[in-house]
Amino acid sequence: MEARKPVSLLKGEDNIAETWPEEPDRFRQDHVDPYLLWCVKKGASDITIQTDRPGYNDISGTLYPGTYRPIDAADMNVFLAKIYGPDASARLASGTDLDVSYEIRPDRYTRIRFRVNITAILSRGRDAVQITMRSLPSEPPTMAALNIEQEIIDNWAPRQGMVVITGPTGSGKSTLLSAGNRMLLERIHGCGKMLTYEAPIEYTYDTIKSPRSLVSQTEIPRHLPDFAAGVRNALRRKPEIILVGEARDKETISAAIEAAQTGHAVYTTTHTTGVASTVRRMITTFDTTERNERAFALMETLRLIVTQALVPKIGGGRMGLREWMMFPANVREKLLDMEFDDWTNEIQRMIPAYGQTMMKSATDAFEAGLIEKRHYLALTAGEGGH
């Protein structure tokens, strides 16, 4: 096998591009995990396996080939069966992409985890597949490692009520939630019973020492069909903390509100940008006939909203910039005395007194020389229109 490889892939300064030395003539299921482990050891943050192309590793933002030979349809079926299961092709043919987690245990004490997306594509005029695998850290980060503001940390753990983390796809919402979970688990008295419902499970808490806590993680749709079913399930299990991966429809939002109203701390995410627009978006998922009642139920349970954006740093890496607002009793009472149509403007006006605007976060980062002007302008351009 080695003799077939062109010298350019093996010699010279670009040795990082050397392909997998153990590459077989034909992939079998027992080749998949060793190949993925080799990719991780090479430093790949993302591994892409696509029909009719070599495997590729994203190493520090650059793609390098991981296999000498293109992945053909037979190889792809092996990867699909190993990573997802025998019904992967049928699920893809029905017009859905697949989000799962995948785990390799090379020994008793090590677990390598991936977040996986599998999407049907067209290649050379016929149906094909792309598998994207994001390598996940073995344990969640700390709030300190993410440079989370002290005000957010201080208001992260309400006795009951809802904490909502928002931002576009890829803005680090799941990572922030996992860091918050770790902080709750590492408190002296722990956090009691924590139930999470995620699609897919990204971080696990096995290595976090917390004798006064019990964490149970459920993957949607592997274990339960959807997030709304997850919240209904949680209410039968007497938890202190419920994490709902995403509140994207009225059934899930209603269930989360009900859980928060019945004495639980509920953490969830939405794909919105800005504190005020998050409240508006959550309310407008409801039919006009029930919107008024649901708006007031939501406001009674809200405790904290954090919007996060990940921005490239000067000199490399990325940093999180955040807008946030606390909802103490006096704020909730003031808003409950108003028509909910007026909430957006009032919340926008209140953010500086009860949190911090994205404008302020971006300005601080720009003036400290941490981000470029174009990223600063992109974050602040729509500030008046939240």
C-alpha cells in the first residue's frame, strides 16, 4: 500500500498531509474506528468522509487528505452502518439529514466522542453522502475557561424558572450550557437530579466529581422522539434541573414554561440574536388566540437570557461576545403590567440596567484590540433593530 502513494504526500515540509498508513484496499467496519483515531491524533477538529473523494481532515482550518483512495459507495455504506446503523441509507432516502453522536473507547479509561451530521448529496450525477464529524472535548469546559462574565455566573442558577441561551448555529450555545452544568455539578452541595435532553449529546459529565448530583442524559430522537416529549418525561422523574436542547416550536416552549412554573430550573436554547428578539420569537410561535396567555406565562418564568456570538480574535482563535439580561421580580412585574406588543422596545431599553448589550461587549473587545473592525461593525450594525 505504501508504495502506491505519491512521494508528495509523504515527503517535504507538509508531512501533516500524510495519509493513513494502515489504509486498506477496501474498508470494513473494523477499520472505521482506527482510522478516526488516527485522524484525531493528527489534530483534526473535523473529519469529512464524502463519496467519490478522499477522507479529509480539518487541521487548524486547512483541509488535508486522510486517505489516498477516494471513498467509493461500498466504503461509504461501511461508514454509515458503523456510525449510524443499518437503516442509515433508508433514512437519508426519505429526505432527512441525520444528527447523532459517536463514541470510540480505545481502552477502559479513554473515550473519544464526535458530533456527527450525515447528509445526502449529489456526486457525479448520482445520490451520494457526506459525513461530517466534529471531535468533541472529553469533558465540558469551565465558565472561567470561556471567560464568562461574573454577572452571568451569579445569575445562572435560579431556584426555579427559565434560563435561555441564544445565538446562531455554531455560536457555542451547547458549550456554554455544558460549562454551566459543570459549574452546578461542582458546587459544594451539587445540584440534585439533573436531566438533559439533547440532539445529539455533545458533552458528558462522567469525569466531573459531584457526589450530591445525579446526571441523566437522553438523546433526541434516539431515546425519545422530540424535545416536548423530553420535558413531559422529565416532569415524571422529579428533577431539580431540566436541560432542553432547543426550544424551537410551541409544544416545546409550552412544556418548558410548564416545567419552570412547577418549581424546576429549566435551561434551553433558541436560534435568535438579541435578548429582546428572543422574547418576541418565543411568543410568536403561538397562535394569536393563545399568544397573550402564553406571553404572560413565559414572562413569569424568565430569569436570564444570554445571546452569544463567536468572533475571530486578532492573532488566532475565537472569542465569545455576549449580550445578556436578568429578569428579577421587579422587571417581570413591570413588563406584566404592559401589553406584550410593547415588550420588545422596553426590554431593549432595560438591557443596560439589567445586563449588557452586544454593542457594549463588541466595543469593549474592539477597543482592547481583540477583534478586527469589520467584526465589530458586523456585530453592531443591527443594534438598533433588535
